[in-house]
Amino acid sequence: MTATDAPGHLAIRGLTKRYGGFTAVDGLDLDVARGELLAFLGPSGCGKTTSLRMVAGLVPASGGRIVVGGRDLTDVPTHRRDMGLVFQSYALFPHLSVARNVAFGLEMRGIGRAEREARVREAIALVRLTGKEEHRPAQLSGGQQQRVALARALVIRPQILLLDEPLSNLDAKLRDEMRIEIREIQQRLGITAIFVTHDQVEALTMCDKVAVMNGGRLEQLGPPLDLYERPATPFVASFVGRINQFRARAAGGIVGLGEARITGAGPAEGPVEVMIRPHRIALRPASAPVEDAEGRLNTVAGTVARTTFAGDVLHYEVAVGDAMIGVEEATRSDAGPVAPGTPVRLSWRPDDTLLFAAVARDGRMRP
Amino acid sequence: MDERKPPLGLILLALPLLAFLLAPVLITIPISFSADPYLSFPPSGWSLRWYRAAFTGGAVLDVFATSVALGLVVTALSLLIALPAAMALVRLRWGWVSAIESFLTAPLLLPAIVLGLAILIVFAPLGLLATFPGLVAAHLVVTLPYALRILSTALAGAPLAAEEAAATLGASPLRVFWRVTLPAIRPGLAAAAALCFLVSFDEVVISLFLTGPRLSTLPVWMFHHVENEADPLVAAVSVLLIALTLVIVLVVDRTAGLSRTFVK
């Protein structure tokens, strides 16, 4: 494969992994530009970790190519791929000190003592663990251990940094800190990286691009904003962020919802999946004056079925015809929660209505 | 480790059992200090003459040296053979792994006397009777299952992710083994080595078939000595053996942790 075939620093072409009759990864195609942080996002079993392990060479691919900087690595063994991998379980060497753990990759590369020590010191400072050099992994907290793992992977200056759910074993507060720290280090070093996660917040907040995977296939690849605002499939819409979903019928671009008629972006005819994000819907008591005089918004009438106060936001469930629509509003000091049983009017911009052709359970289009 | 005190009933049950198991062993200690020319209890007088005899009589030292050399060679070979075998069994995850493992541990299930007879029949035409290589081969049959079991357990518990991490950091499979796997299974190796040595050192039944006037092991020599002479020399040698065994077990316990390596 030539460099022109591989526009990205990392190019993955038709990458496939089969275990007997089961296809774990099915023809994955994507590029990662130099210095970019790409997330593999998806539920467990979607093939994201298997894909990462194929890139690292820990799992042999059943088909497809992996090309880094124009060089085909598909058949190169792990130890000659020059990739740094950070594991969910940290995977530190328990019998070695922090400094020796970090130095391991440099020793394997036969780098001389003076340079080795300088680079180890630098890497340990990068992850803010100076002073812990002689500690054993067991003496460190989970967050510190993960930072050692990060330093160990970075000190070899790998072509690609691979992160396999690196934050999953950390508590929530530490996770937030590490998220920022990993992103900062990755950007400062300008290193190309892949970040495997099942947590959409990690993918959206840290990464330049997100590859949403499901059932071994790539559902959508794009920047976080695109994924959120313009999901390509109902799966992406429901996996990234929370969303209302119900089935309806479209005719001439108009969708019937209870008594109301709404419009949105998507197929004009036939059965459709209607998806609307709860916080894009405005909820007003039916008695309040109509603000949308021009009728540009989608507006439906309903009755509040449940009100939940969650501090920052109020969650409502509103019965609209047969459907139950979730609404999320920021709490305000000048207006209290709307009580259950109150007739209300829901309105939102037509652009916020995502319409998808309804798909049967077996994955085919409905007639 | 659980530091709870065991209930009184358990102690009351365990103490007689322990006494029952240890009494015959402990009785060798007073006999070994006997001044009598024959085995009797209680001795009519005390002396160190049998310890002197053990260290000055050429026969004891000769067979002791044979047994130690045999134990060391058998231990080294057991580890060299069992470690790659255990690696293959644990890591390759072949479908017929359990069949291979059963095959390799089968010698433990056979009566030693049958095994000894079988080995005698096979070794006789090969000229391996009463030879050092013959004894090594016969002992390996018995020690390999132990070594394989312990090393398989140790390898199954070794951190696979750390090995993968080492590979991504540029370590070839051989270096991964030396730098990551081996340190992780060191307690298992120590336990397997100690057990192999003790099993070989202690082996009587199979060795009986393979030893002769030219070459004998310490336990076989003791067996014949009791038959022929019945003097307290064997008691003195027994006490020395108990001491040696305790030292080995203690060393394993201090370096690797006995309960950690054997009980798993």
C-alpha cells in the first residue's frame, strides 16, 4: 500500500476479526490524522477493544490492513509495531519500581543509561509523579498507577498511543481529572492516539473525532458535535446523549403525533423513528400565552405524568397521545416545578426533530 | 491470611491426630541418641556414636551424595521440561489440553510398585539398571506431574496484561518471558523445585527396582540396612533427613510463602 492510499497517519482498511462463526469486527475502515485523538465508542461487545488490540498486534486480524505512516503493519509482531498501550487494568510490572517500569521500553530499545535516565525523569515529571520513582506499583493509588502506565507508554515516543478504557477503574472525581490530563499531554506531545471507551462523556469531551461502533461495525465517524447534532443512525442518536424515541408515520413530510402535526429532518413518507433530545423541548402550561405566533415550532399538547427534581434540572414525563415524551428543563428561581396532571404545551424547533426510516428488528427496512 | 482462632473442638480433634501422625517420626529422635548396638526403645544409654558413624562410615556419605545429586538433576530436568509444557497447556488453550494434562499426571494414579516393575522391565534390556541416568529417568516419571501441576497453576495466575504491555513496549516473546513471566511465577518455581527434590530424595519403591550394589540411594540403603543390621544408625540418618526436609520447607516458606505456593 502506498502513502497516497493512506491519507491518515493511521489507516485502517477493511479490518475484520472472526472467531469461528462470530464476527467481532466487520470491515472497519477509518483514518486517524497525525496528532488526532480518536475515540472508539460503543457498548460492550461492539468490537472496539478487539479493534484496538488488532491495531496493537495483540490479536491477529482475520482480514484487512493496518497502515501507520505509509508502512503496512498488519503482519508485524507487536514488539516491532512501536505503539504505546495503556490498559484498563494498568498492567504494570509488579516486581519493578515506578522508574524501572517506565524505563522498560527504553531498555528493550537498547537506549544508553544516561539518555534512559533523562527520559524516564522527564516522563515521570510529565505525569506529575516526581518523587515516586522508587515506589512499587502496589504502593500507589489507582490514579497514580494509571499515570505510571501512561508515562511508560509515552516514554518510548510511540507512533500511536492506544488507550483501552484507561479511566474505567478510577472513581468519578479522578476520572474527570485524568480526562483533562490525558488530553493535555496528548495535545502537548502532538501524538496520534486512539481512545477506547463505552462512556460517551469521555468520547465527546476528550476526542477530536469519535467512531461509534455497534455489533462490530462502524456506525458513524465524525467530530463530537456532528455525532450529537446529526447522528447518522438511530443507534448513534440513542447512544450519544439521551433522547426520546417513538414510532410514527410520515406523510408528505408531516408526522402525526397525537393530535398534532410536526415536521423534522428525515424521510418524508412511511413509518419513521422520531427522536428528540429532552432538553431541546420547551414546556409551558397550556394556559400560558403562545409565544410562537408564526407557528415555526413543532408544538404538541400533553399532560404532565411525572415530575422529578434533580437539582440542576427538572425531568418531566409528558403524556402526548399514546407516546410518553421526556422533557428536561433547567431549574429556575422564578418558577417552580410544574405539577403532575397539569395540561402543558411542548414546543421545539423542527431541526431538533430527528427522523429515521423505521427499521424492523432484523435490521431491514420496514415495508 | 485469616488470623481467627480455630474453635476449641477443632483443636481437640487436631492435637491427637497430629500426635498420631508425628509420634512414629518423633520416636526416631531419642533412638538416634542411643548408645545401644541395636534398635530398641527406650535406649539403655545415650551417646552420639551413631551420628559419628553416619558421618564417618563411607556407605552413608556415598548414598547421601548420590541421592542429593539425583535430586538436583531430577529437579532441574523436571523444571526444564514442565515449564514449557505448562506454558503450552495454559497459554495455547488447545481443545485437547485437559487430555494432555491427564496423560501427564497419570503416573500419580498408578501404584508405585507397578510403575517400578514396569520401568524395570523396560530398562533392563536398555542397560539402564543401577545407573544414574536410569534413576533420573525413573524419578522424572514421578516428579513431572507435580512440577507440571504447580507451574500450570502459577502460570494461570500470572498477569497476562503485563506480558502484553511488555510486548507493546518492544519486548520480544523471549524477553517477555524472562523479564515479566518468570518473575511472576518465581514462587511457583520455588515450590515446584522443592517438591521435586523432596519427592526424588524420598523415593523408595521405584528406586528399589533400579538400584544395586554398585549404585544406591539413601532411602533404599536405609531400607536394606534395617533389614540386615537393625542398629540405630538409620535413626540418626532419619533425624538428619527430617532436619534437611524442614530446612528446605522453611526456605521455600521464607522466600516464596508456603501457603501461597502449595495451597491454591
